Amino acid sequence: MLNFMLMNKPITTWNDEDKPREKLLAKGKSNLSDAELLAILIGSGTPKVTAVELCSQILDYVNNDLSQLGKLAVKDLMKFKGIGEAKAISIVAAMELGRRRQAENLSTTNKIKHSSDIYKLFIAQLSDLIYEEFWVLFLNNSNTIIGKEKLSTGGMEGTVVDVRMLFKYALERLASSVVLIHNHPSGSMRASQADIKITKQIKEAGQLLNIKLIDHIIVSYNGYYSFADNAML
């Protein structure tokens, strides 16, 4: 934790062990606060506030929630005095790299055993979005993932799903079952009437083709909702 007195002085006057870059080299990245790591990204603050203090202001704005920070666009970050376009782009790019790293660690050959397995596959991809996306996983008869497809992208309150295209993709992959996944940008983990309606339509269409609907997962930054876990299928 940085001394409060240091926060009001230029970083160049700090002891080396307190400067973010030097501290990372000497003590390792895990010993830096979120504000210090962000300060390394932006490089400098303003004549009145240090880079660390400026980054602390940004983190205060999102209640120190890195998931919420990941949702800020370049224009949102540029509202902070001292954050120009280049610095804002650096922060957005770093947050996107972190999201992609997390997503790449999740193999698409996983076997689905529980609703939490599905949530883990999509949390990095969907939880930070400010609009809805609707995805489908295709499984073989041993519940191993054999493919996935984004069916649609919508607005903040909904998206349209083409049931015919869903089962076209399923038949092309010779899928035995499917899992539906979409996100709620609002953070709500409740199924809407529209969610319930499309789930019913897809379940009934799948029964005609002998393709089972295993689950429908609603992803949010607060957690997830499983139709199967809640006896909604």
C-alpha cells in the first residue's frame, strides 16, 4: 500500500521501491496494486496527479471491479482528465488481452458434466459485453463439445434467434444434443418471458429431429442461471 503522502508527489521523486515499474522489477508483478499496474500502462499522470492517483480515480469509478473496467470504452476513459486517446486505447487493449487469455485457456473439447462447465466456457467471452449475444454448443452422444456457433448479436435488451439455422448447424455437425447460451448485460440472472419462449421452441423443434436440448445458460457478471438446474426444461 502506497503512503498517502507519496500520492501527491511526482512519481519521479518517489523511492525506487515505490515506483510502479521499479517495484515490479524488484518485487514481482503480484506485489503491485491494480492502480499501480494500470499506471504502468498509461505511463504518466498530469501536473496535479500522478499516474497511480489517476488510475485510482478510474478504479474508484468502477468500484474497484475489473469486470466493470473491462466494459469501459475508449470514450468513457477519456472523460478522466489526463487520459487521452492513446492512454485509453492502452487500457482497453490490455483488458481485451486479459479476456482473450482467459478464453483461450478453455478448450472446446471439454466434456459437459454440469451447468458450471458451460458457464466457465463463456464467462470470459460474454460477461463484459454491453449487448446480448446468443450462442449454441453442439455435443456428441457422450456430451463432449464438437463445435460452437454464434447465432446472433442483439442490443442491450435482447437478440433474435433463427431456430432453423440452429438446427442446420446441428445437423451439419451430426450433433446429438445442444446447449444454448446467452448473456444479460444488465447483470440479471432471471429468465425473461422471451428467454422461456425461445427455449420452448428450440426444445420442441429438437424433439422432432431427435436432437436434445441439454440446457440453456444465461451468463451475467453476477453469475449464471441454468434452465436445467431450475427444472425449466
